[in-house]
Amino acid sequence: QVQLVESGGGLVQAGGSLRLSCVASGRTFSRYAMGWFRQAPGKEREFVSAISRTGGYTLYADSAKGRFTISRDNAKNTVTLQMSSLNFEDTAVYYCAAGSSTDGNYRMYDYWGQGTQVTVSS
């Protein structure tokens, strides 16, 4: 079992930045690929970014490319999503997830955090 806890969400003005963190406990963090997903009210869960076990491979949704950066620190059991140039469409609950492969499909992830709210004001 892996427990994931996100933090770093909040209210930010359009054009601003936020840094989301996800701390894992339980089984060995480095065994898992990690992903970030988001879900806005009335919308389906959406892939944002993912990173491989070692951090050597990253994947981004088109909406995140050039604005978001995913990273991980296996020594600290932490995965981070640095977000910049935020806009209203980025408003959502952001979830981190742990899974067996670096993938944009949420079904490939076995463990999920409780989510952290990101609100971008225009």
C-alpha cells in the first residue's frame, strides 16, 4: 500500500505560479512511476504529467508542455509539479498517483492522493 498526500494548492492570479508537492509513504517510492492528474467541476479526470521511476523520462499533456515541470526526489519520497503561466483553464483539483508505468491513462495508476485545489483567478 502507498499513501500519497498532496500539498501546495491555492488561489493564484492568472499568469502566476504554483508548486505542488506529493509525499509518499508506505512501500518503496522508487518502485513507482508517478503522475499528476486534474479534474475540474463537471469535467472528466485529465492527465497532466508523469515521470518514470528514476526520473529519466517525463511525459506531459499538450496543455502542460512548456508551462509545467515534473520532478521527483526518491530520497525524499516526493514528486513535484512546478506550474507557471497559469490560466483560468488550469483551475481544478490536482491529484498525484502512483503506478507501474509512465502513462497518461489514469487506469494505469493504482494509488491516489486526496487532491489539492488549484484556483486561478482571471
